[in-house]
Amino acid sequence: MNENVLGIVAGILTSAAMLPQLIKVLKEKNADDISWVMLLVLISGLSLWVWYGFLQDELPIILSNSFSVLLNITLLICCIIYKKSK
Amino acid sequence: MNENVLGIVAGILTSAAMLPQLIKVLKEKNADDISWVMLLVLISGLSLWVWYGFLQDELPIILSNSFSVLLNITLLICCIIYKKSK
């Protein structure tokens, strides 16, 4: 299999696995179960993967990790909004 | 920065971000909040990343995703054990 296709499929699966969490938080307007520290560590790690993708010039790594960064930043913003509104 | 060092740091951060979830499940002996489907999708995606790492011959990708596969398989086993024991 072409490694770019493989990387993109892998990226879609690992990104898709995070979506239910975001949907749950948005639906319930509740992010109490989510740790800020964990999100910050995850966002730092994913950003470094994006950087790594640019250094190695690998599009699947750049795309999937950028999507995950956006998704986790949205989660972090939800955490801040929902915790403040209580 | 050397891209291997960058990849390994990125891998440590994204793997470390999953550890609190596993520790919480092991401590509380409760995995009700975790979705099997999400874990299976995640394990499939991470396994494809390991395969991608082998194709591209990139050690940071192989190591960090293998660790994440192991961690999520452990979570899946916990889900099965704790749900059965109820």
C-alpha cells in the first residue's frame, strides 16, 4: 500500500477516535471529567508532531496532527467556558 | 533540533497524556465512561501508524505508537474485566 494513503487512513482513525469525546462535551455542556493538564500536555505533544511532520516533509503526519491540535484546542476552550459558567 | 529527538519528545508527550486515563480506570476499577468502539477505532488507527512507521523507517513513530497501542489494549482489557465483574 502507498504509505501516504496508509498514513491518511491512520490519521483519520486516530482523529475520529477523539470526536465522540468532543461531541459528548458539547452535548452535555459539561467538561468536568476532562483534565486541563492532560489537554495541555496532549496539545504540546501533537504540536511537536506537526513540527516533526514539516521537518520530515510528510503530509499525513502534518494533516492528522493539525486536525487533532484543533480538536483538542476546541476541547480546552469548552473546558474554560463550561467551568466559568458554573 | 534533530528530528529523531523531536519525534521522541513528541511521542513521550502524546503517550503521557493518555496515562492519567489508565491510572483513573485502574484506581477506580470502573471503565463505564469509556467507549469500546472508540478504543477499537483508536487501536486500529495507532496500529496503522506503527505500520506507517515501519514503511518510512522512522523509529519515533514506531516507538510512540507501539506504546500507545499497548496502553489502549490495557484499557480495553480493563473495560472487559470491570464490565463483566458487575
